[in-house]
Amino acid sequence: MIRTEQKHELRQRLSEFMTEEEPLAPKTAFKTGGAAAIYLQPADLTELLLAVKTLAELKLGFLILGGGRNLLIADDGIRNKVVISLSRGFMDYEIVGSDKHSVMIRAEAGVSLAALVNLSGVGGYGGLENLAGIPGSLGGAIAMNAGAFGSTIFDHLAALWVLHDGGLCWRSPASLNPGYRDGGLGGQDIVVAAYLILPRKPVQEIVAKVNEIRSQRWRRLPQGAHAGSVFKNPDGNFAGRLLESAGCKGLRCGGAKVAVEHANVIVAEDTATSQDIIDLMESMQASVRQHCGTILQPEIRVFS
Ligand SMILES: Cc1cc2nc3c(=O)[nH]c(=O)nc-3n(C[C@H](O)[C@H](O)[C@H](O)COP(=O)(O)OP(=O)(O)OC[C@H]3O[C@@H](n4cnc5c(N)ncnc54)[C@H](O)[C@@H]3O)c2cc1C
């Protein structure tokens, strides 16, 4: 619980960009969960540095909210930590270098992956086609090492600008040692901006590929509020296939239901709570464990 005197101090120092009891459900794909006791939306690096320094002085931890496309927020909200969102500032991107083979783009963490895919289609910069249709921000994509169809965001990163222990530092992507759906960032590291190198390609080729990927994606995914895959694929297999063989399609807990179109996707109906989703995830895990002994690991991150 954030103490009254800590709240008082935060109000004194960060009121320009702080709100209290900010509802988080509308900011997530599942549209469930409670409010953030303290919510910070710094408009620029100066405010972000001030926020992180103040939180360190008050010995308060924080969670970073990107586009909220891979998050489940606890029903009673975030009471012990401060939530920081980079969606107010940190939305710029620009081409900072080019030659006849490639371009270098600098993009801030709040920029949506969709905006970068669109930019690459318009300008004839390839490489991001397989990521078309992955919702969320660049910062979230890096934290999650988001990917699809054999590509990931890390394939195109040249350098990262990360806030670590209150100080800004450059990181090479390899130094983070990224893994499957895990960018390898430390728990309190914040991606502020990244440099991507994209090879030049004919615009028509990029647009055709992006359209093909988007339509494949929409064919596979259900309608409604969901956050894409719930579990990571285990080595050499697909979580969806294991869940389907274990009979999980259509399984339900309260307002949360396993999609009939895709056994690794949970759709949250209007009445769903985050606890319904957690209970359903536990039943899905138990079904697969009983069926074939595999223990599925969640891809979705739970904030509590
Ligand atoms: C319809 C649908 C389809 C999807 N398909 C795919 C897919 O094909 N492949 C795939 O990989 N994912 C997929 N996802 C999941 C999701 O889109 C990705 O994980 C995405 O990268 C999350 O980005 P976000 O900005 O929403 O991050 P959030 O959900 O807000 O956060 C995810 C994690 O990233 C951290 N984070 C966010 N921003 C920063 C930052 N600036 N610095 C440090 N940490 C940060 C958060 O703290 C959290 O731990 C899908 C989701 C949906 C809803």
C-alpha cells in the first residue's frame, strides 16, 4: 500500500503529470481490472527522470504500462506500486540516416508498432512486415520481444536508449540477451527510445506482404476483448495445439471464455473480471498438464 505521506510527497512533486485512482481497464486489451492508486504520465524525458528519481527517494516501485495489449490488471488495481505510462510523450519517430540499401529510424517507446509498419510501407523500408497487426507500443514490443511468423522486433534493432537505475544509458540489443517473448530488460528498466535499421524494398512488395500477414492474422483470431496468445509455445510445440487436444476450446470461468477459433486465446466478455481470466488460465494449464504433462508458461503479464 502506498502510504499517505508518500502520496502527499508525490502530489507536491509530480502533480503536473499525476492522477490518482486512474482506471486501468480501458487501457488494456481485456478491459478488466481495477485502478492505479498513483498514475504518472510524463510528457517528456525531464518529467520521466523526475518521476523515477522521486520514486527512488520514496522507495516506491513502479510498473510501466505500454499499450496494455499483453497485460492483465488485478481486480483490486495497483495499490503498492506506481504505474508509469509513456503514452503522453514519447510518440516521435524520424528517419535519422539512410543509404541506398537501408534507413535508420529513431522511434520513441510510446510509438505504436502499427505506425512503424505503416511508415515502412509508405517509405519502402522492409523488415517489419511479419509484425503487421501486432498491437501495442514499440516499448512494449521490445520488453516482450514481440514477434510473429518467424520474425521478432529484435531482428531490426540497432540500439536502445534505456533508463536504468535512474540514469540513461545505451544498450546494444544483444547485451539484453533477449529470449522468446522476453526482451531481457531488468524489472525497473524503461525503454525510452530505439534505433531500427530497415532494408530498402519496393513499396508494392511490402504492402502486399503486410496485407497478406494482416489477413492471415484476422482469420485466426476471434472477435471481442482479448490479448492474443495467453501461453507461450513450449519447445517444439504449439500451446494452441496442446490446449485444443486437451479439450479447452469453449471452456469458461465466469465471463472469461476460451475462444472456439483459437484454444490459446481467452475472450473477456463484458461481465468478465481479471480473476475469471486467471482462474481460466489455471484450468487451461491443469488440463494440458493432465493431458500430456506439459506445464504451459503464461505469455500474458499480470500486474498486481
Ligand atoms: C489481438 C492481439 C494479437 C497479438 N498478437 C501478438 C503476436 O502475434 N505476437 C506477439 O509477440 N504478441 C502479440 N500480442 C501481444 C501484444 O500485442 C504484444 O506483447 C505487445 O508487444 C505488447 O505491447 P504493449 O505496448 O501493449 O505492452 P504492454 O502490454 O503495455 O506491456 C507488456 C510488458 O512490456 C512492458 N513495457 C511496456 N512498455 C515498456 C517500456 N517502454 N519500457 C519497459 N517495459 C515496457 C510492460 O511493463 C509489460 O511488462 C497480441 C495482442 C493482441 C491484443
